[in-house]
Amino acid sequence: MLPQRSLRLYLLAVFTLVLGLLIYFWCSLTWPLSSPSHPLSSAISPTCPSPTGPLSPFPSTGYTCQPLTSQNPTFDISLCSYSCNTFSLHISRPSSSCSGAEWTVSSDPRLDRYIKRFLGPDAFLLRTDGAERGVWNSPTRFSQETCVYEWDVQLRNGGAAWAQVWWEFPNYLSVMENNASWPEVIHEPLLAEPFQLPACPEECQTYTANISSGRVVLSPPPPSLLLDLPPCSGGEPIQGSYIPTLAMQDLSQVPQTAQDIIGKYTFVPHSCRWAHPGLRYTSPEPCTFKPKKVFVTGDSHGRVAHDALMHRLNGHWSTLTESEKMGEKSDSAGLVESVFLWDPVGATEPERTCELIADKDVVAVSLGMWFSAAEGSRTAEALDLILSHLEVYPRCPRLENQKLIYLGVPAHPPRSDHFVQEAKDHVTNGRMELWSALVLPLARQEGWEVVDAFALTNPYVLETLDLDSAHFTGTEALDALVDEIIGKSGLCEV
């Protein structure tokens, strides 16, 4: 194990590298920051999207822009349409609002520069419904000089689609590290109603996903047949999209509450397929007939993941809707035994951690969100704490084929209830997105297989306000999380 001083220097170096790569990525984008106001003559032919097909490069010509009526006079909004369900949303405000000279967002000068240059002072939430449910937070591009935010969006499905955008936070409050007060949430819809994207050509299919057979079946079959795709595997996060199910009979019925959306979408991986027998609507016996031990630890999202995992392995076809709050709990399914241990800040001593995982076949950790709750929480310090805990596990004496799975940090809804105001809760979705982007590659370097809980849960982040305002019980996001945990765990391997 590295000495503490060496570890901190190592983490600082790695944090600098990852932040540098993020900055390099954004700087490498060559898209102009000006907003065209008329169609260009070199129109491109429409390309039909597919949930399991490759994405075409985002077009740089052939777009038509039109203004959208903003409910807030501070912002001007325009929609630039390209090919089928490919668009760019532009939001601008007076340039003086984006100077940011008087704001110190972070005491880390590198992070402070990154936020001001690439994220901007305002936080928004862009959501699509219909052909695909998706949520986008950080802009694809931001201009400090002109105060223009731009999102490039390519949906993975043809058919009718609608979008709405909310203003969430002003004055860098979404990622501010120097404010003592509660970061007040605005959550103001900027459009009177969702806007419909221009219709796709008739030749573009609207795919629906059917999972009742225990595997994802797209109808009609896409050009790249789902069964021709390789099984999902490896330690990297599985990327995918939420595609309508057969229950979504009318794409124009944009969900207004959590109950409106339950069962209407399902997660479809982009370039692989889940082939293990631990999926919904299957018999999980092949995953539970061998003696295995599972250990899950961390915060309440880890507890929910543990309970949803065991719910699935016990043969329930429903999505978990409740998770009892307990500091420690155990469960079993067939010959699989599981334990959950409450440890939201990774306070368990290294020696004790090694004792707990010594005989476990699968270890899953959910850690990070609690470090964001307190005022004055710093990104670099949080990454130090998270990785100081994660780096213990691979160095413990343990079973040869033990699986280490880090669940990352989930999305966080724009809460404004009495509890978060009283506690001055500083957890925001913007901060979770930033931390997820930074910590997942670092966890991979430490030898963990990683699940991108943020990407899986973010499309359902507003629905949690109608549930328990924190977790994703009862939603397809939790099912997608369990699919990936089981896939990475090796429990179903013969």
C-alpha cells in the first residue's frame, strides 16, 4: 500500500491528468460558437438513426435554425435542426452575465478555469421524450465572450420526439465550492410546453423495445440485428439509450409524473447485448445455483442497488419499489449470500475492509455523493477521499477471481424541500456529473470495473421528485443498473 503522502501526490497527479484530458477534449472541438439564423445551401441527406447502430459524425452543415419563445426574457432560445432527430439547442443571455470575473467558483485554479470556460454560470436540464428519453446537463459548447450555451443532440431512434429545457441554477451554484448557504434551485421551464422536433422521413423506422421474453427485442429489426451484437462485457461502463416499449402507444403523450413513465421505456445498449440469464422475465437459477458471496457497501444508493440485485436474483419480475433503511442487512437467493454494510464516507479501516471482503466473490461499492453534501466540499479533496478508500480493496488478500465493481455516483434531482434547505445540502446534479466524469477513469486505473450510475439514472432524475426525491426505485434506471451489476459480477457465468 502506498504511504499516505505518496498516495496524495499520486492522486493529485492523476486528477490533474484527467482534468487536463477533459479540457483537451473540449478544446479540440472545432464547431463555431456563432448561431446561424438561416439554412445553408449545402443540405445533407437525412440519415436514419438506430438504437444499435453507429452514430454518424455530428453535421457541420445543412442546418436550419428557428427561434423558440422563451418564458424567461433573460434568455433567447433557438433550435437548429439537421437530419432525423439530430438537433442543436442554443440558449443565450446578455454577455455581461457570463464574465464571471467576480466569482471564485473553486479554490483549485485549474477547476475554476475549466468551469468558467466550458460550463458557464448557468445550469440547465434538457430532456427529450417520445422516440427516446434522454437528459443532458452540461452544454456541448459554451462561449464566455457571447454567453451562448449549445447542446448537440443525436437521438438513437426515428419517430416523433419532443424536448423541454429547464433553468436549474444561476451564478455557478450548480458547481460552486465556496458558498456556505444552500444553493437555491430554480428549476424553471423555459418553454411553455415541450417543442416537437422536425419529423423524420417516412423511411426512418420508429423502434420499440420488448423485454418480456427475457432479452431486448427491437421491432422492427434494425439494420444491425441485436442478436448479431456481441455480449456486453468488460470493465468499462455500458452505454445505451432509453427506447420506448410496446406500452408507449402514443409518443406524443409526454410524461408529466413518475407514474406516467413507468414501463414506457427500457435501456438498450448501443453496441452489445446482455446475454446473461439474470435479466427481467427470466429464471435466475443459472445465477444462483453455485455458492457465492456478495458484499455491497457505501451509501443509500448502494443499499438500493443491493436490494434490487437480490430482488432480481430471487426471481421477481417486477422493479424494486422499496428499500428498507438499515445499517447492515443480509439476504440470500438460492446459494448466493449477500451482505450490505452502511458506510457512506468510506470510514471503514483498511484492515477491517480486508477482513470483510476476504471470502467474497463479488464486491460492489457506492461512494461519493455524501462528500458533496457539506458546504465547502472540494472536488479534489473528494476524489482523494474516494480513491483513498477504493485503492485499499485491490491490495487486500482476496479470492483470485473476485470482482470489484464501483458504481460511481448517481444523478441528483433538483430538490427544494424543507430537508435540503435546513441541511444546506450542497449535492447538485451538475456536481455529480462532474465528479462522475473525473472519478470513473481513476477507479478503472485502480483495477475496478465501473458502472456509470450517473448516465443510467440521469434520464429519470426528475421522476425521483415524485418518488422519494433521492433514489430510483420503481424506474427502469434501476433495472438497467441491476442488469450491469449482474453482467459484471460473473454470478451467471457457468
